[in-house]
Amino acid sequence: MHLPKDAPIYVLDDDKNVLGGWETLFKKSDVNAYYFSSPLELMRELAGKNHKNLFLLTDFELQKDFNGLDVVEQAGLSYRSVLVTGRDFDKDVQARARTLGVPVLGKDRLPLLKVVTV
């Protein structure tokens, strides 16, 4: 996975084990990552901040009122996000992600990822 160098990487997933996996992956690289288990927590963090350089990795299924693509759209991060989900084969999820310009990565691929900053 190629991530922007010197850009803060925000990771949103309500599963603490998945967040721990991301943290383990990023410890081996020079990524400046921040972890969120709640979409509201992330949105509060983003409020009033310039997040032009921010990059978001988000799960699809979060809480009953939000999904990852809702967060991407509300935060205006369509072209600076990747949807990381177990629903990567769901045609509706794929269609909405494509409309927003958000690439989709299956969670089953996480153990295989290597991080490269560019």
C-alpha cells in the first residue's frame, strides 16, 4: 500500500482488533497514524481543522447510523480515502465507493499488506 509521506493517516474501524492490526503494520514504517473506533470521534477530530493532506482508511460497517462511505462523504475526503471492508464484494458498496472515487480493499488482504510512503 502506497501512502503519502508526511501526511497524517487516520484509521477508522469499530473493531479494536483491526485497529491493533493497523497499528502493528504502521509501527514498521514511518507513517504518522491516528486511530479512531467511532465515526463521531473522528468527525470531532476533523472539525475546524485543515485536513487537506490527511489520508483516511475506513471500514464500511461502523455503527447503525454511519458507515465508512458516509464519513468519507461528510468529511470531503473522497479522493484521499480507501474503504477497507469485509464487504468488498458487495455490489452496492462497490457502486457507492466508485461514485465517490474511493478504492475498496478487502479486509482479508490486510495481513498481506506492506506499507510504502511516497
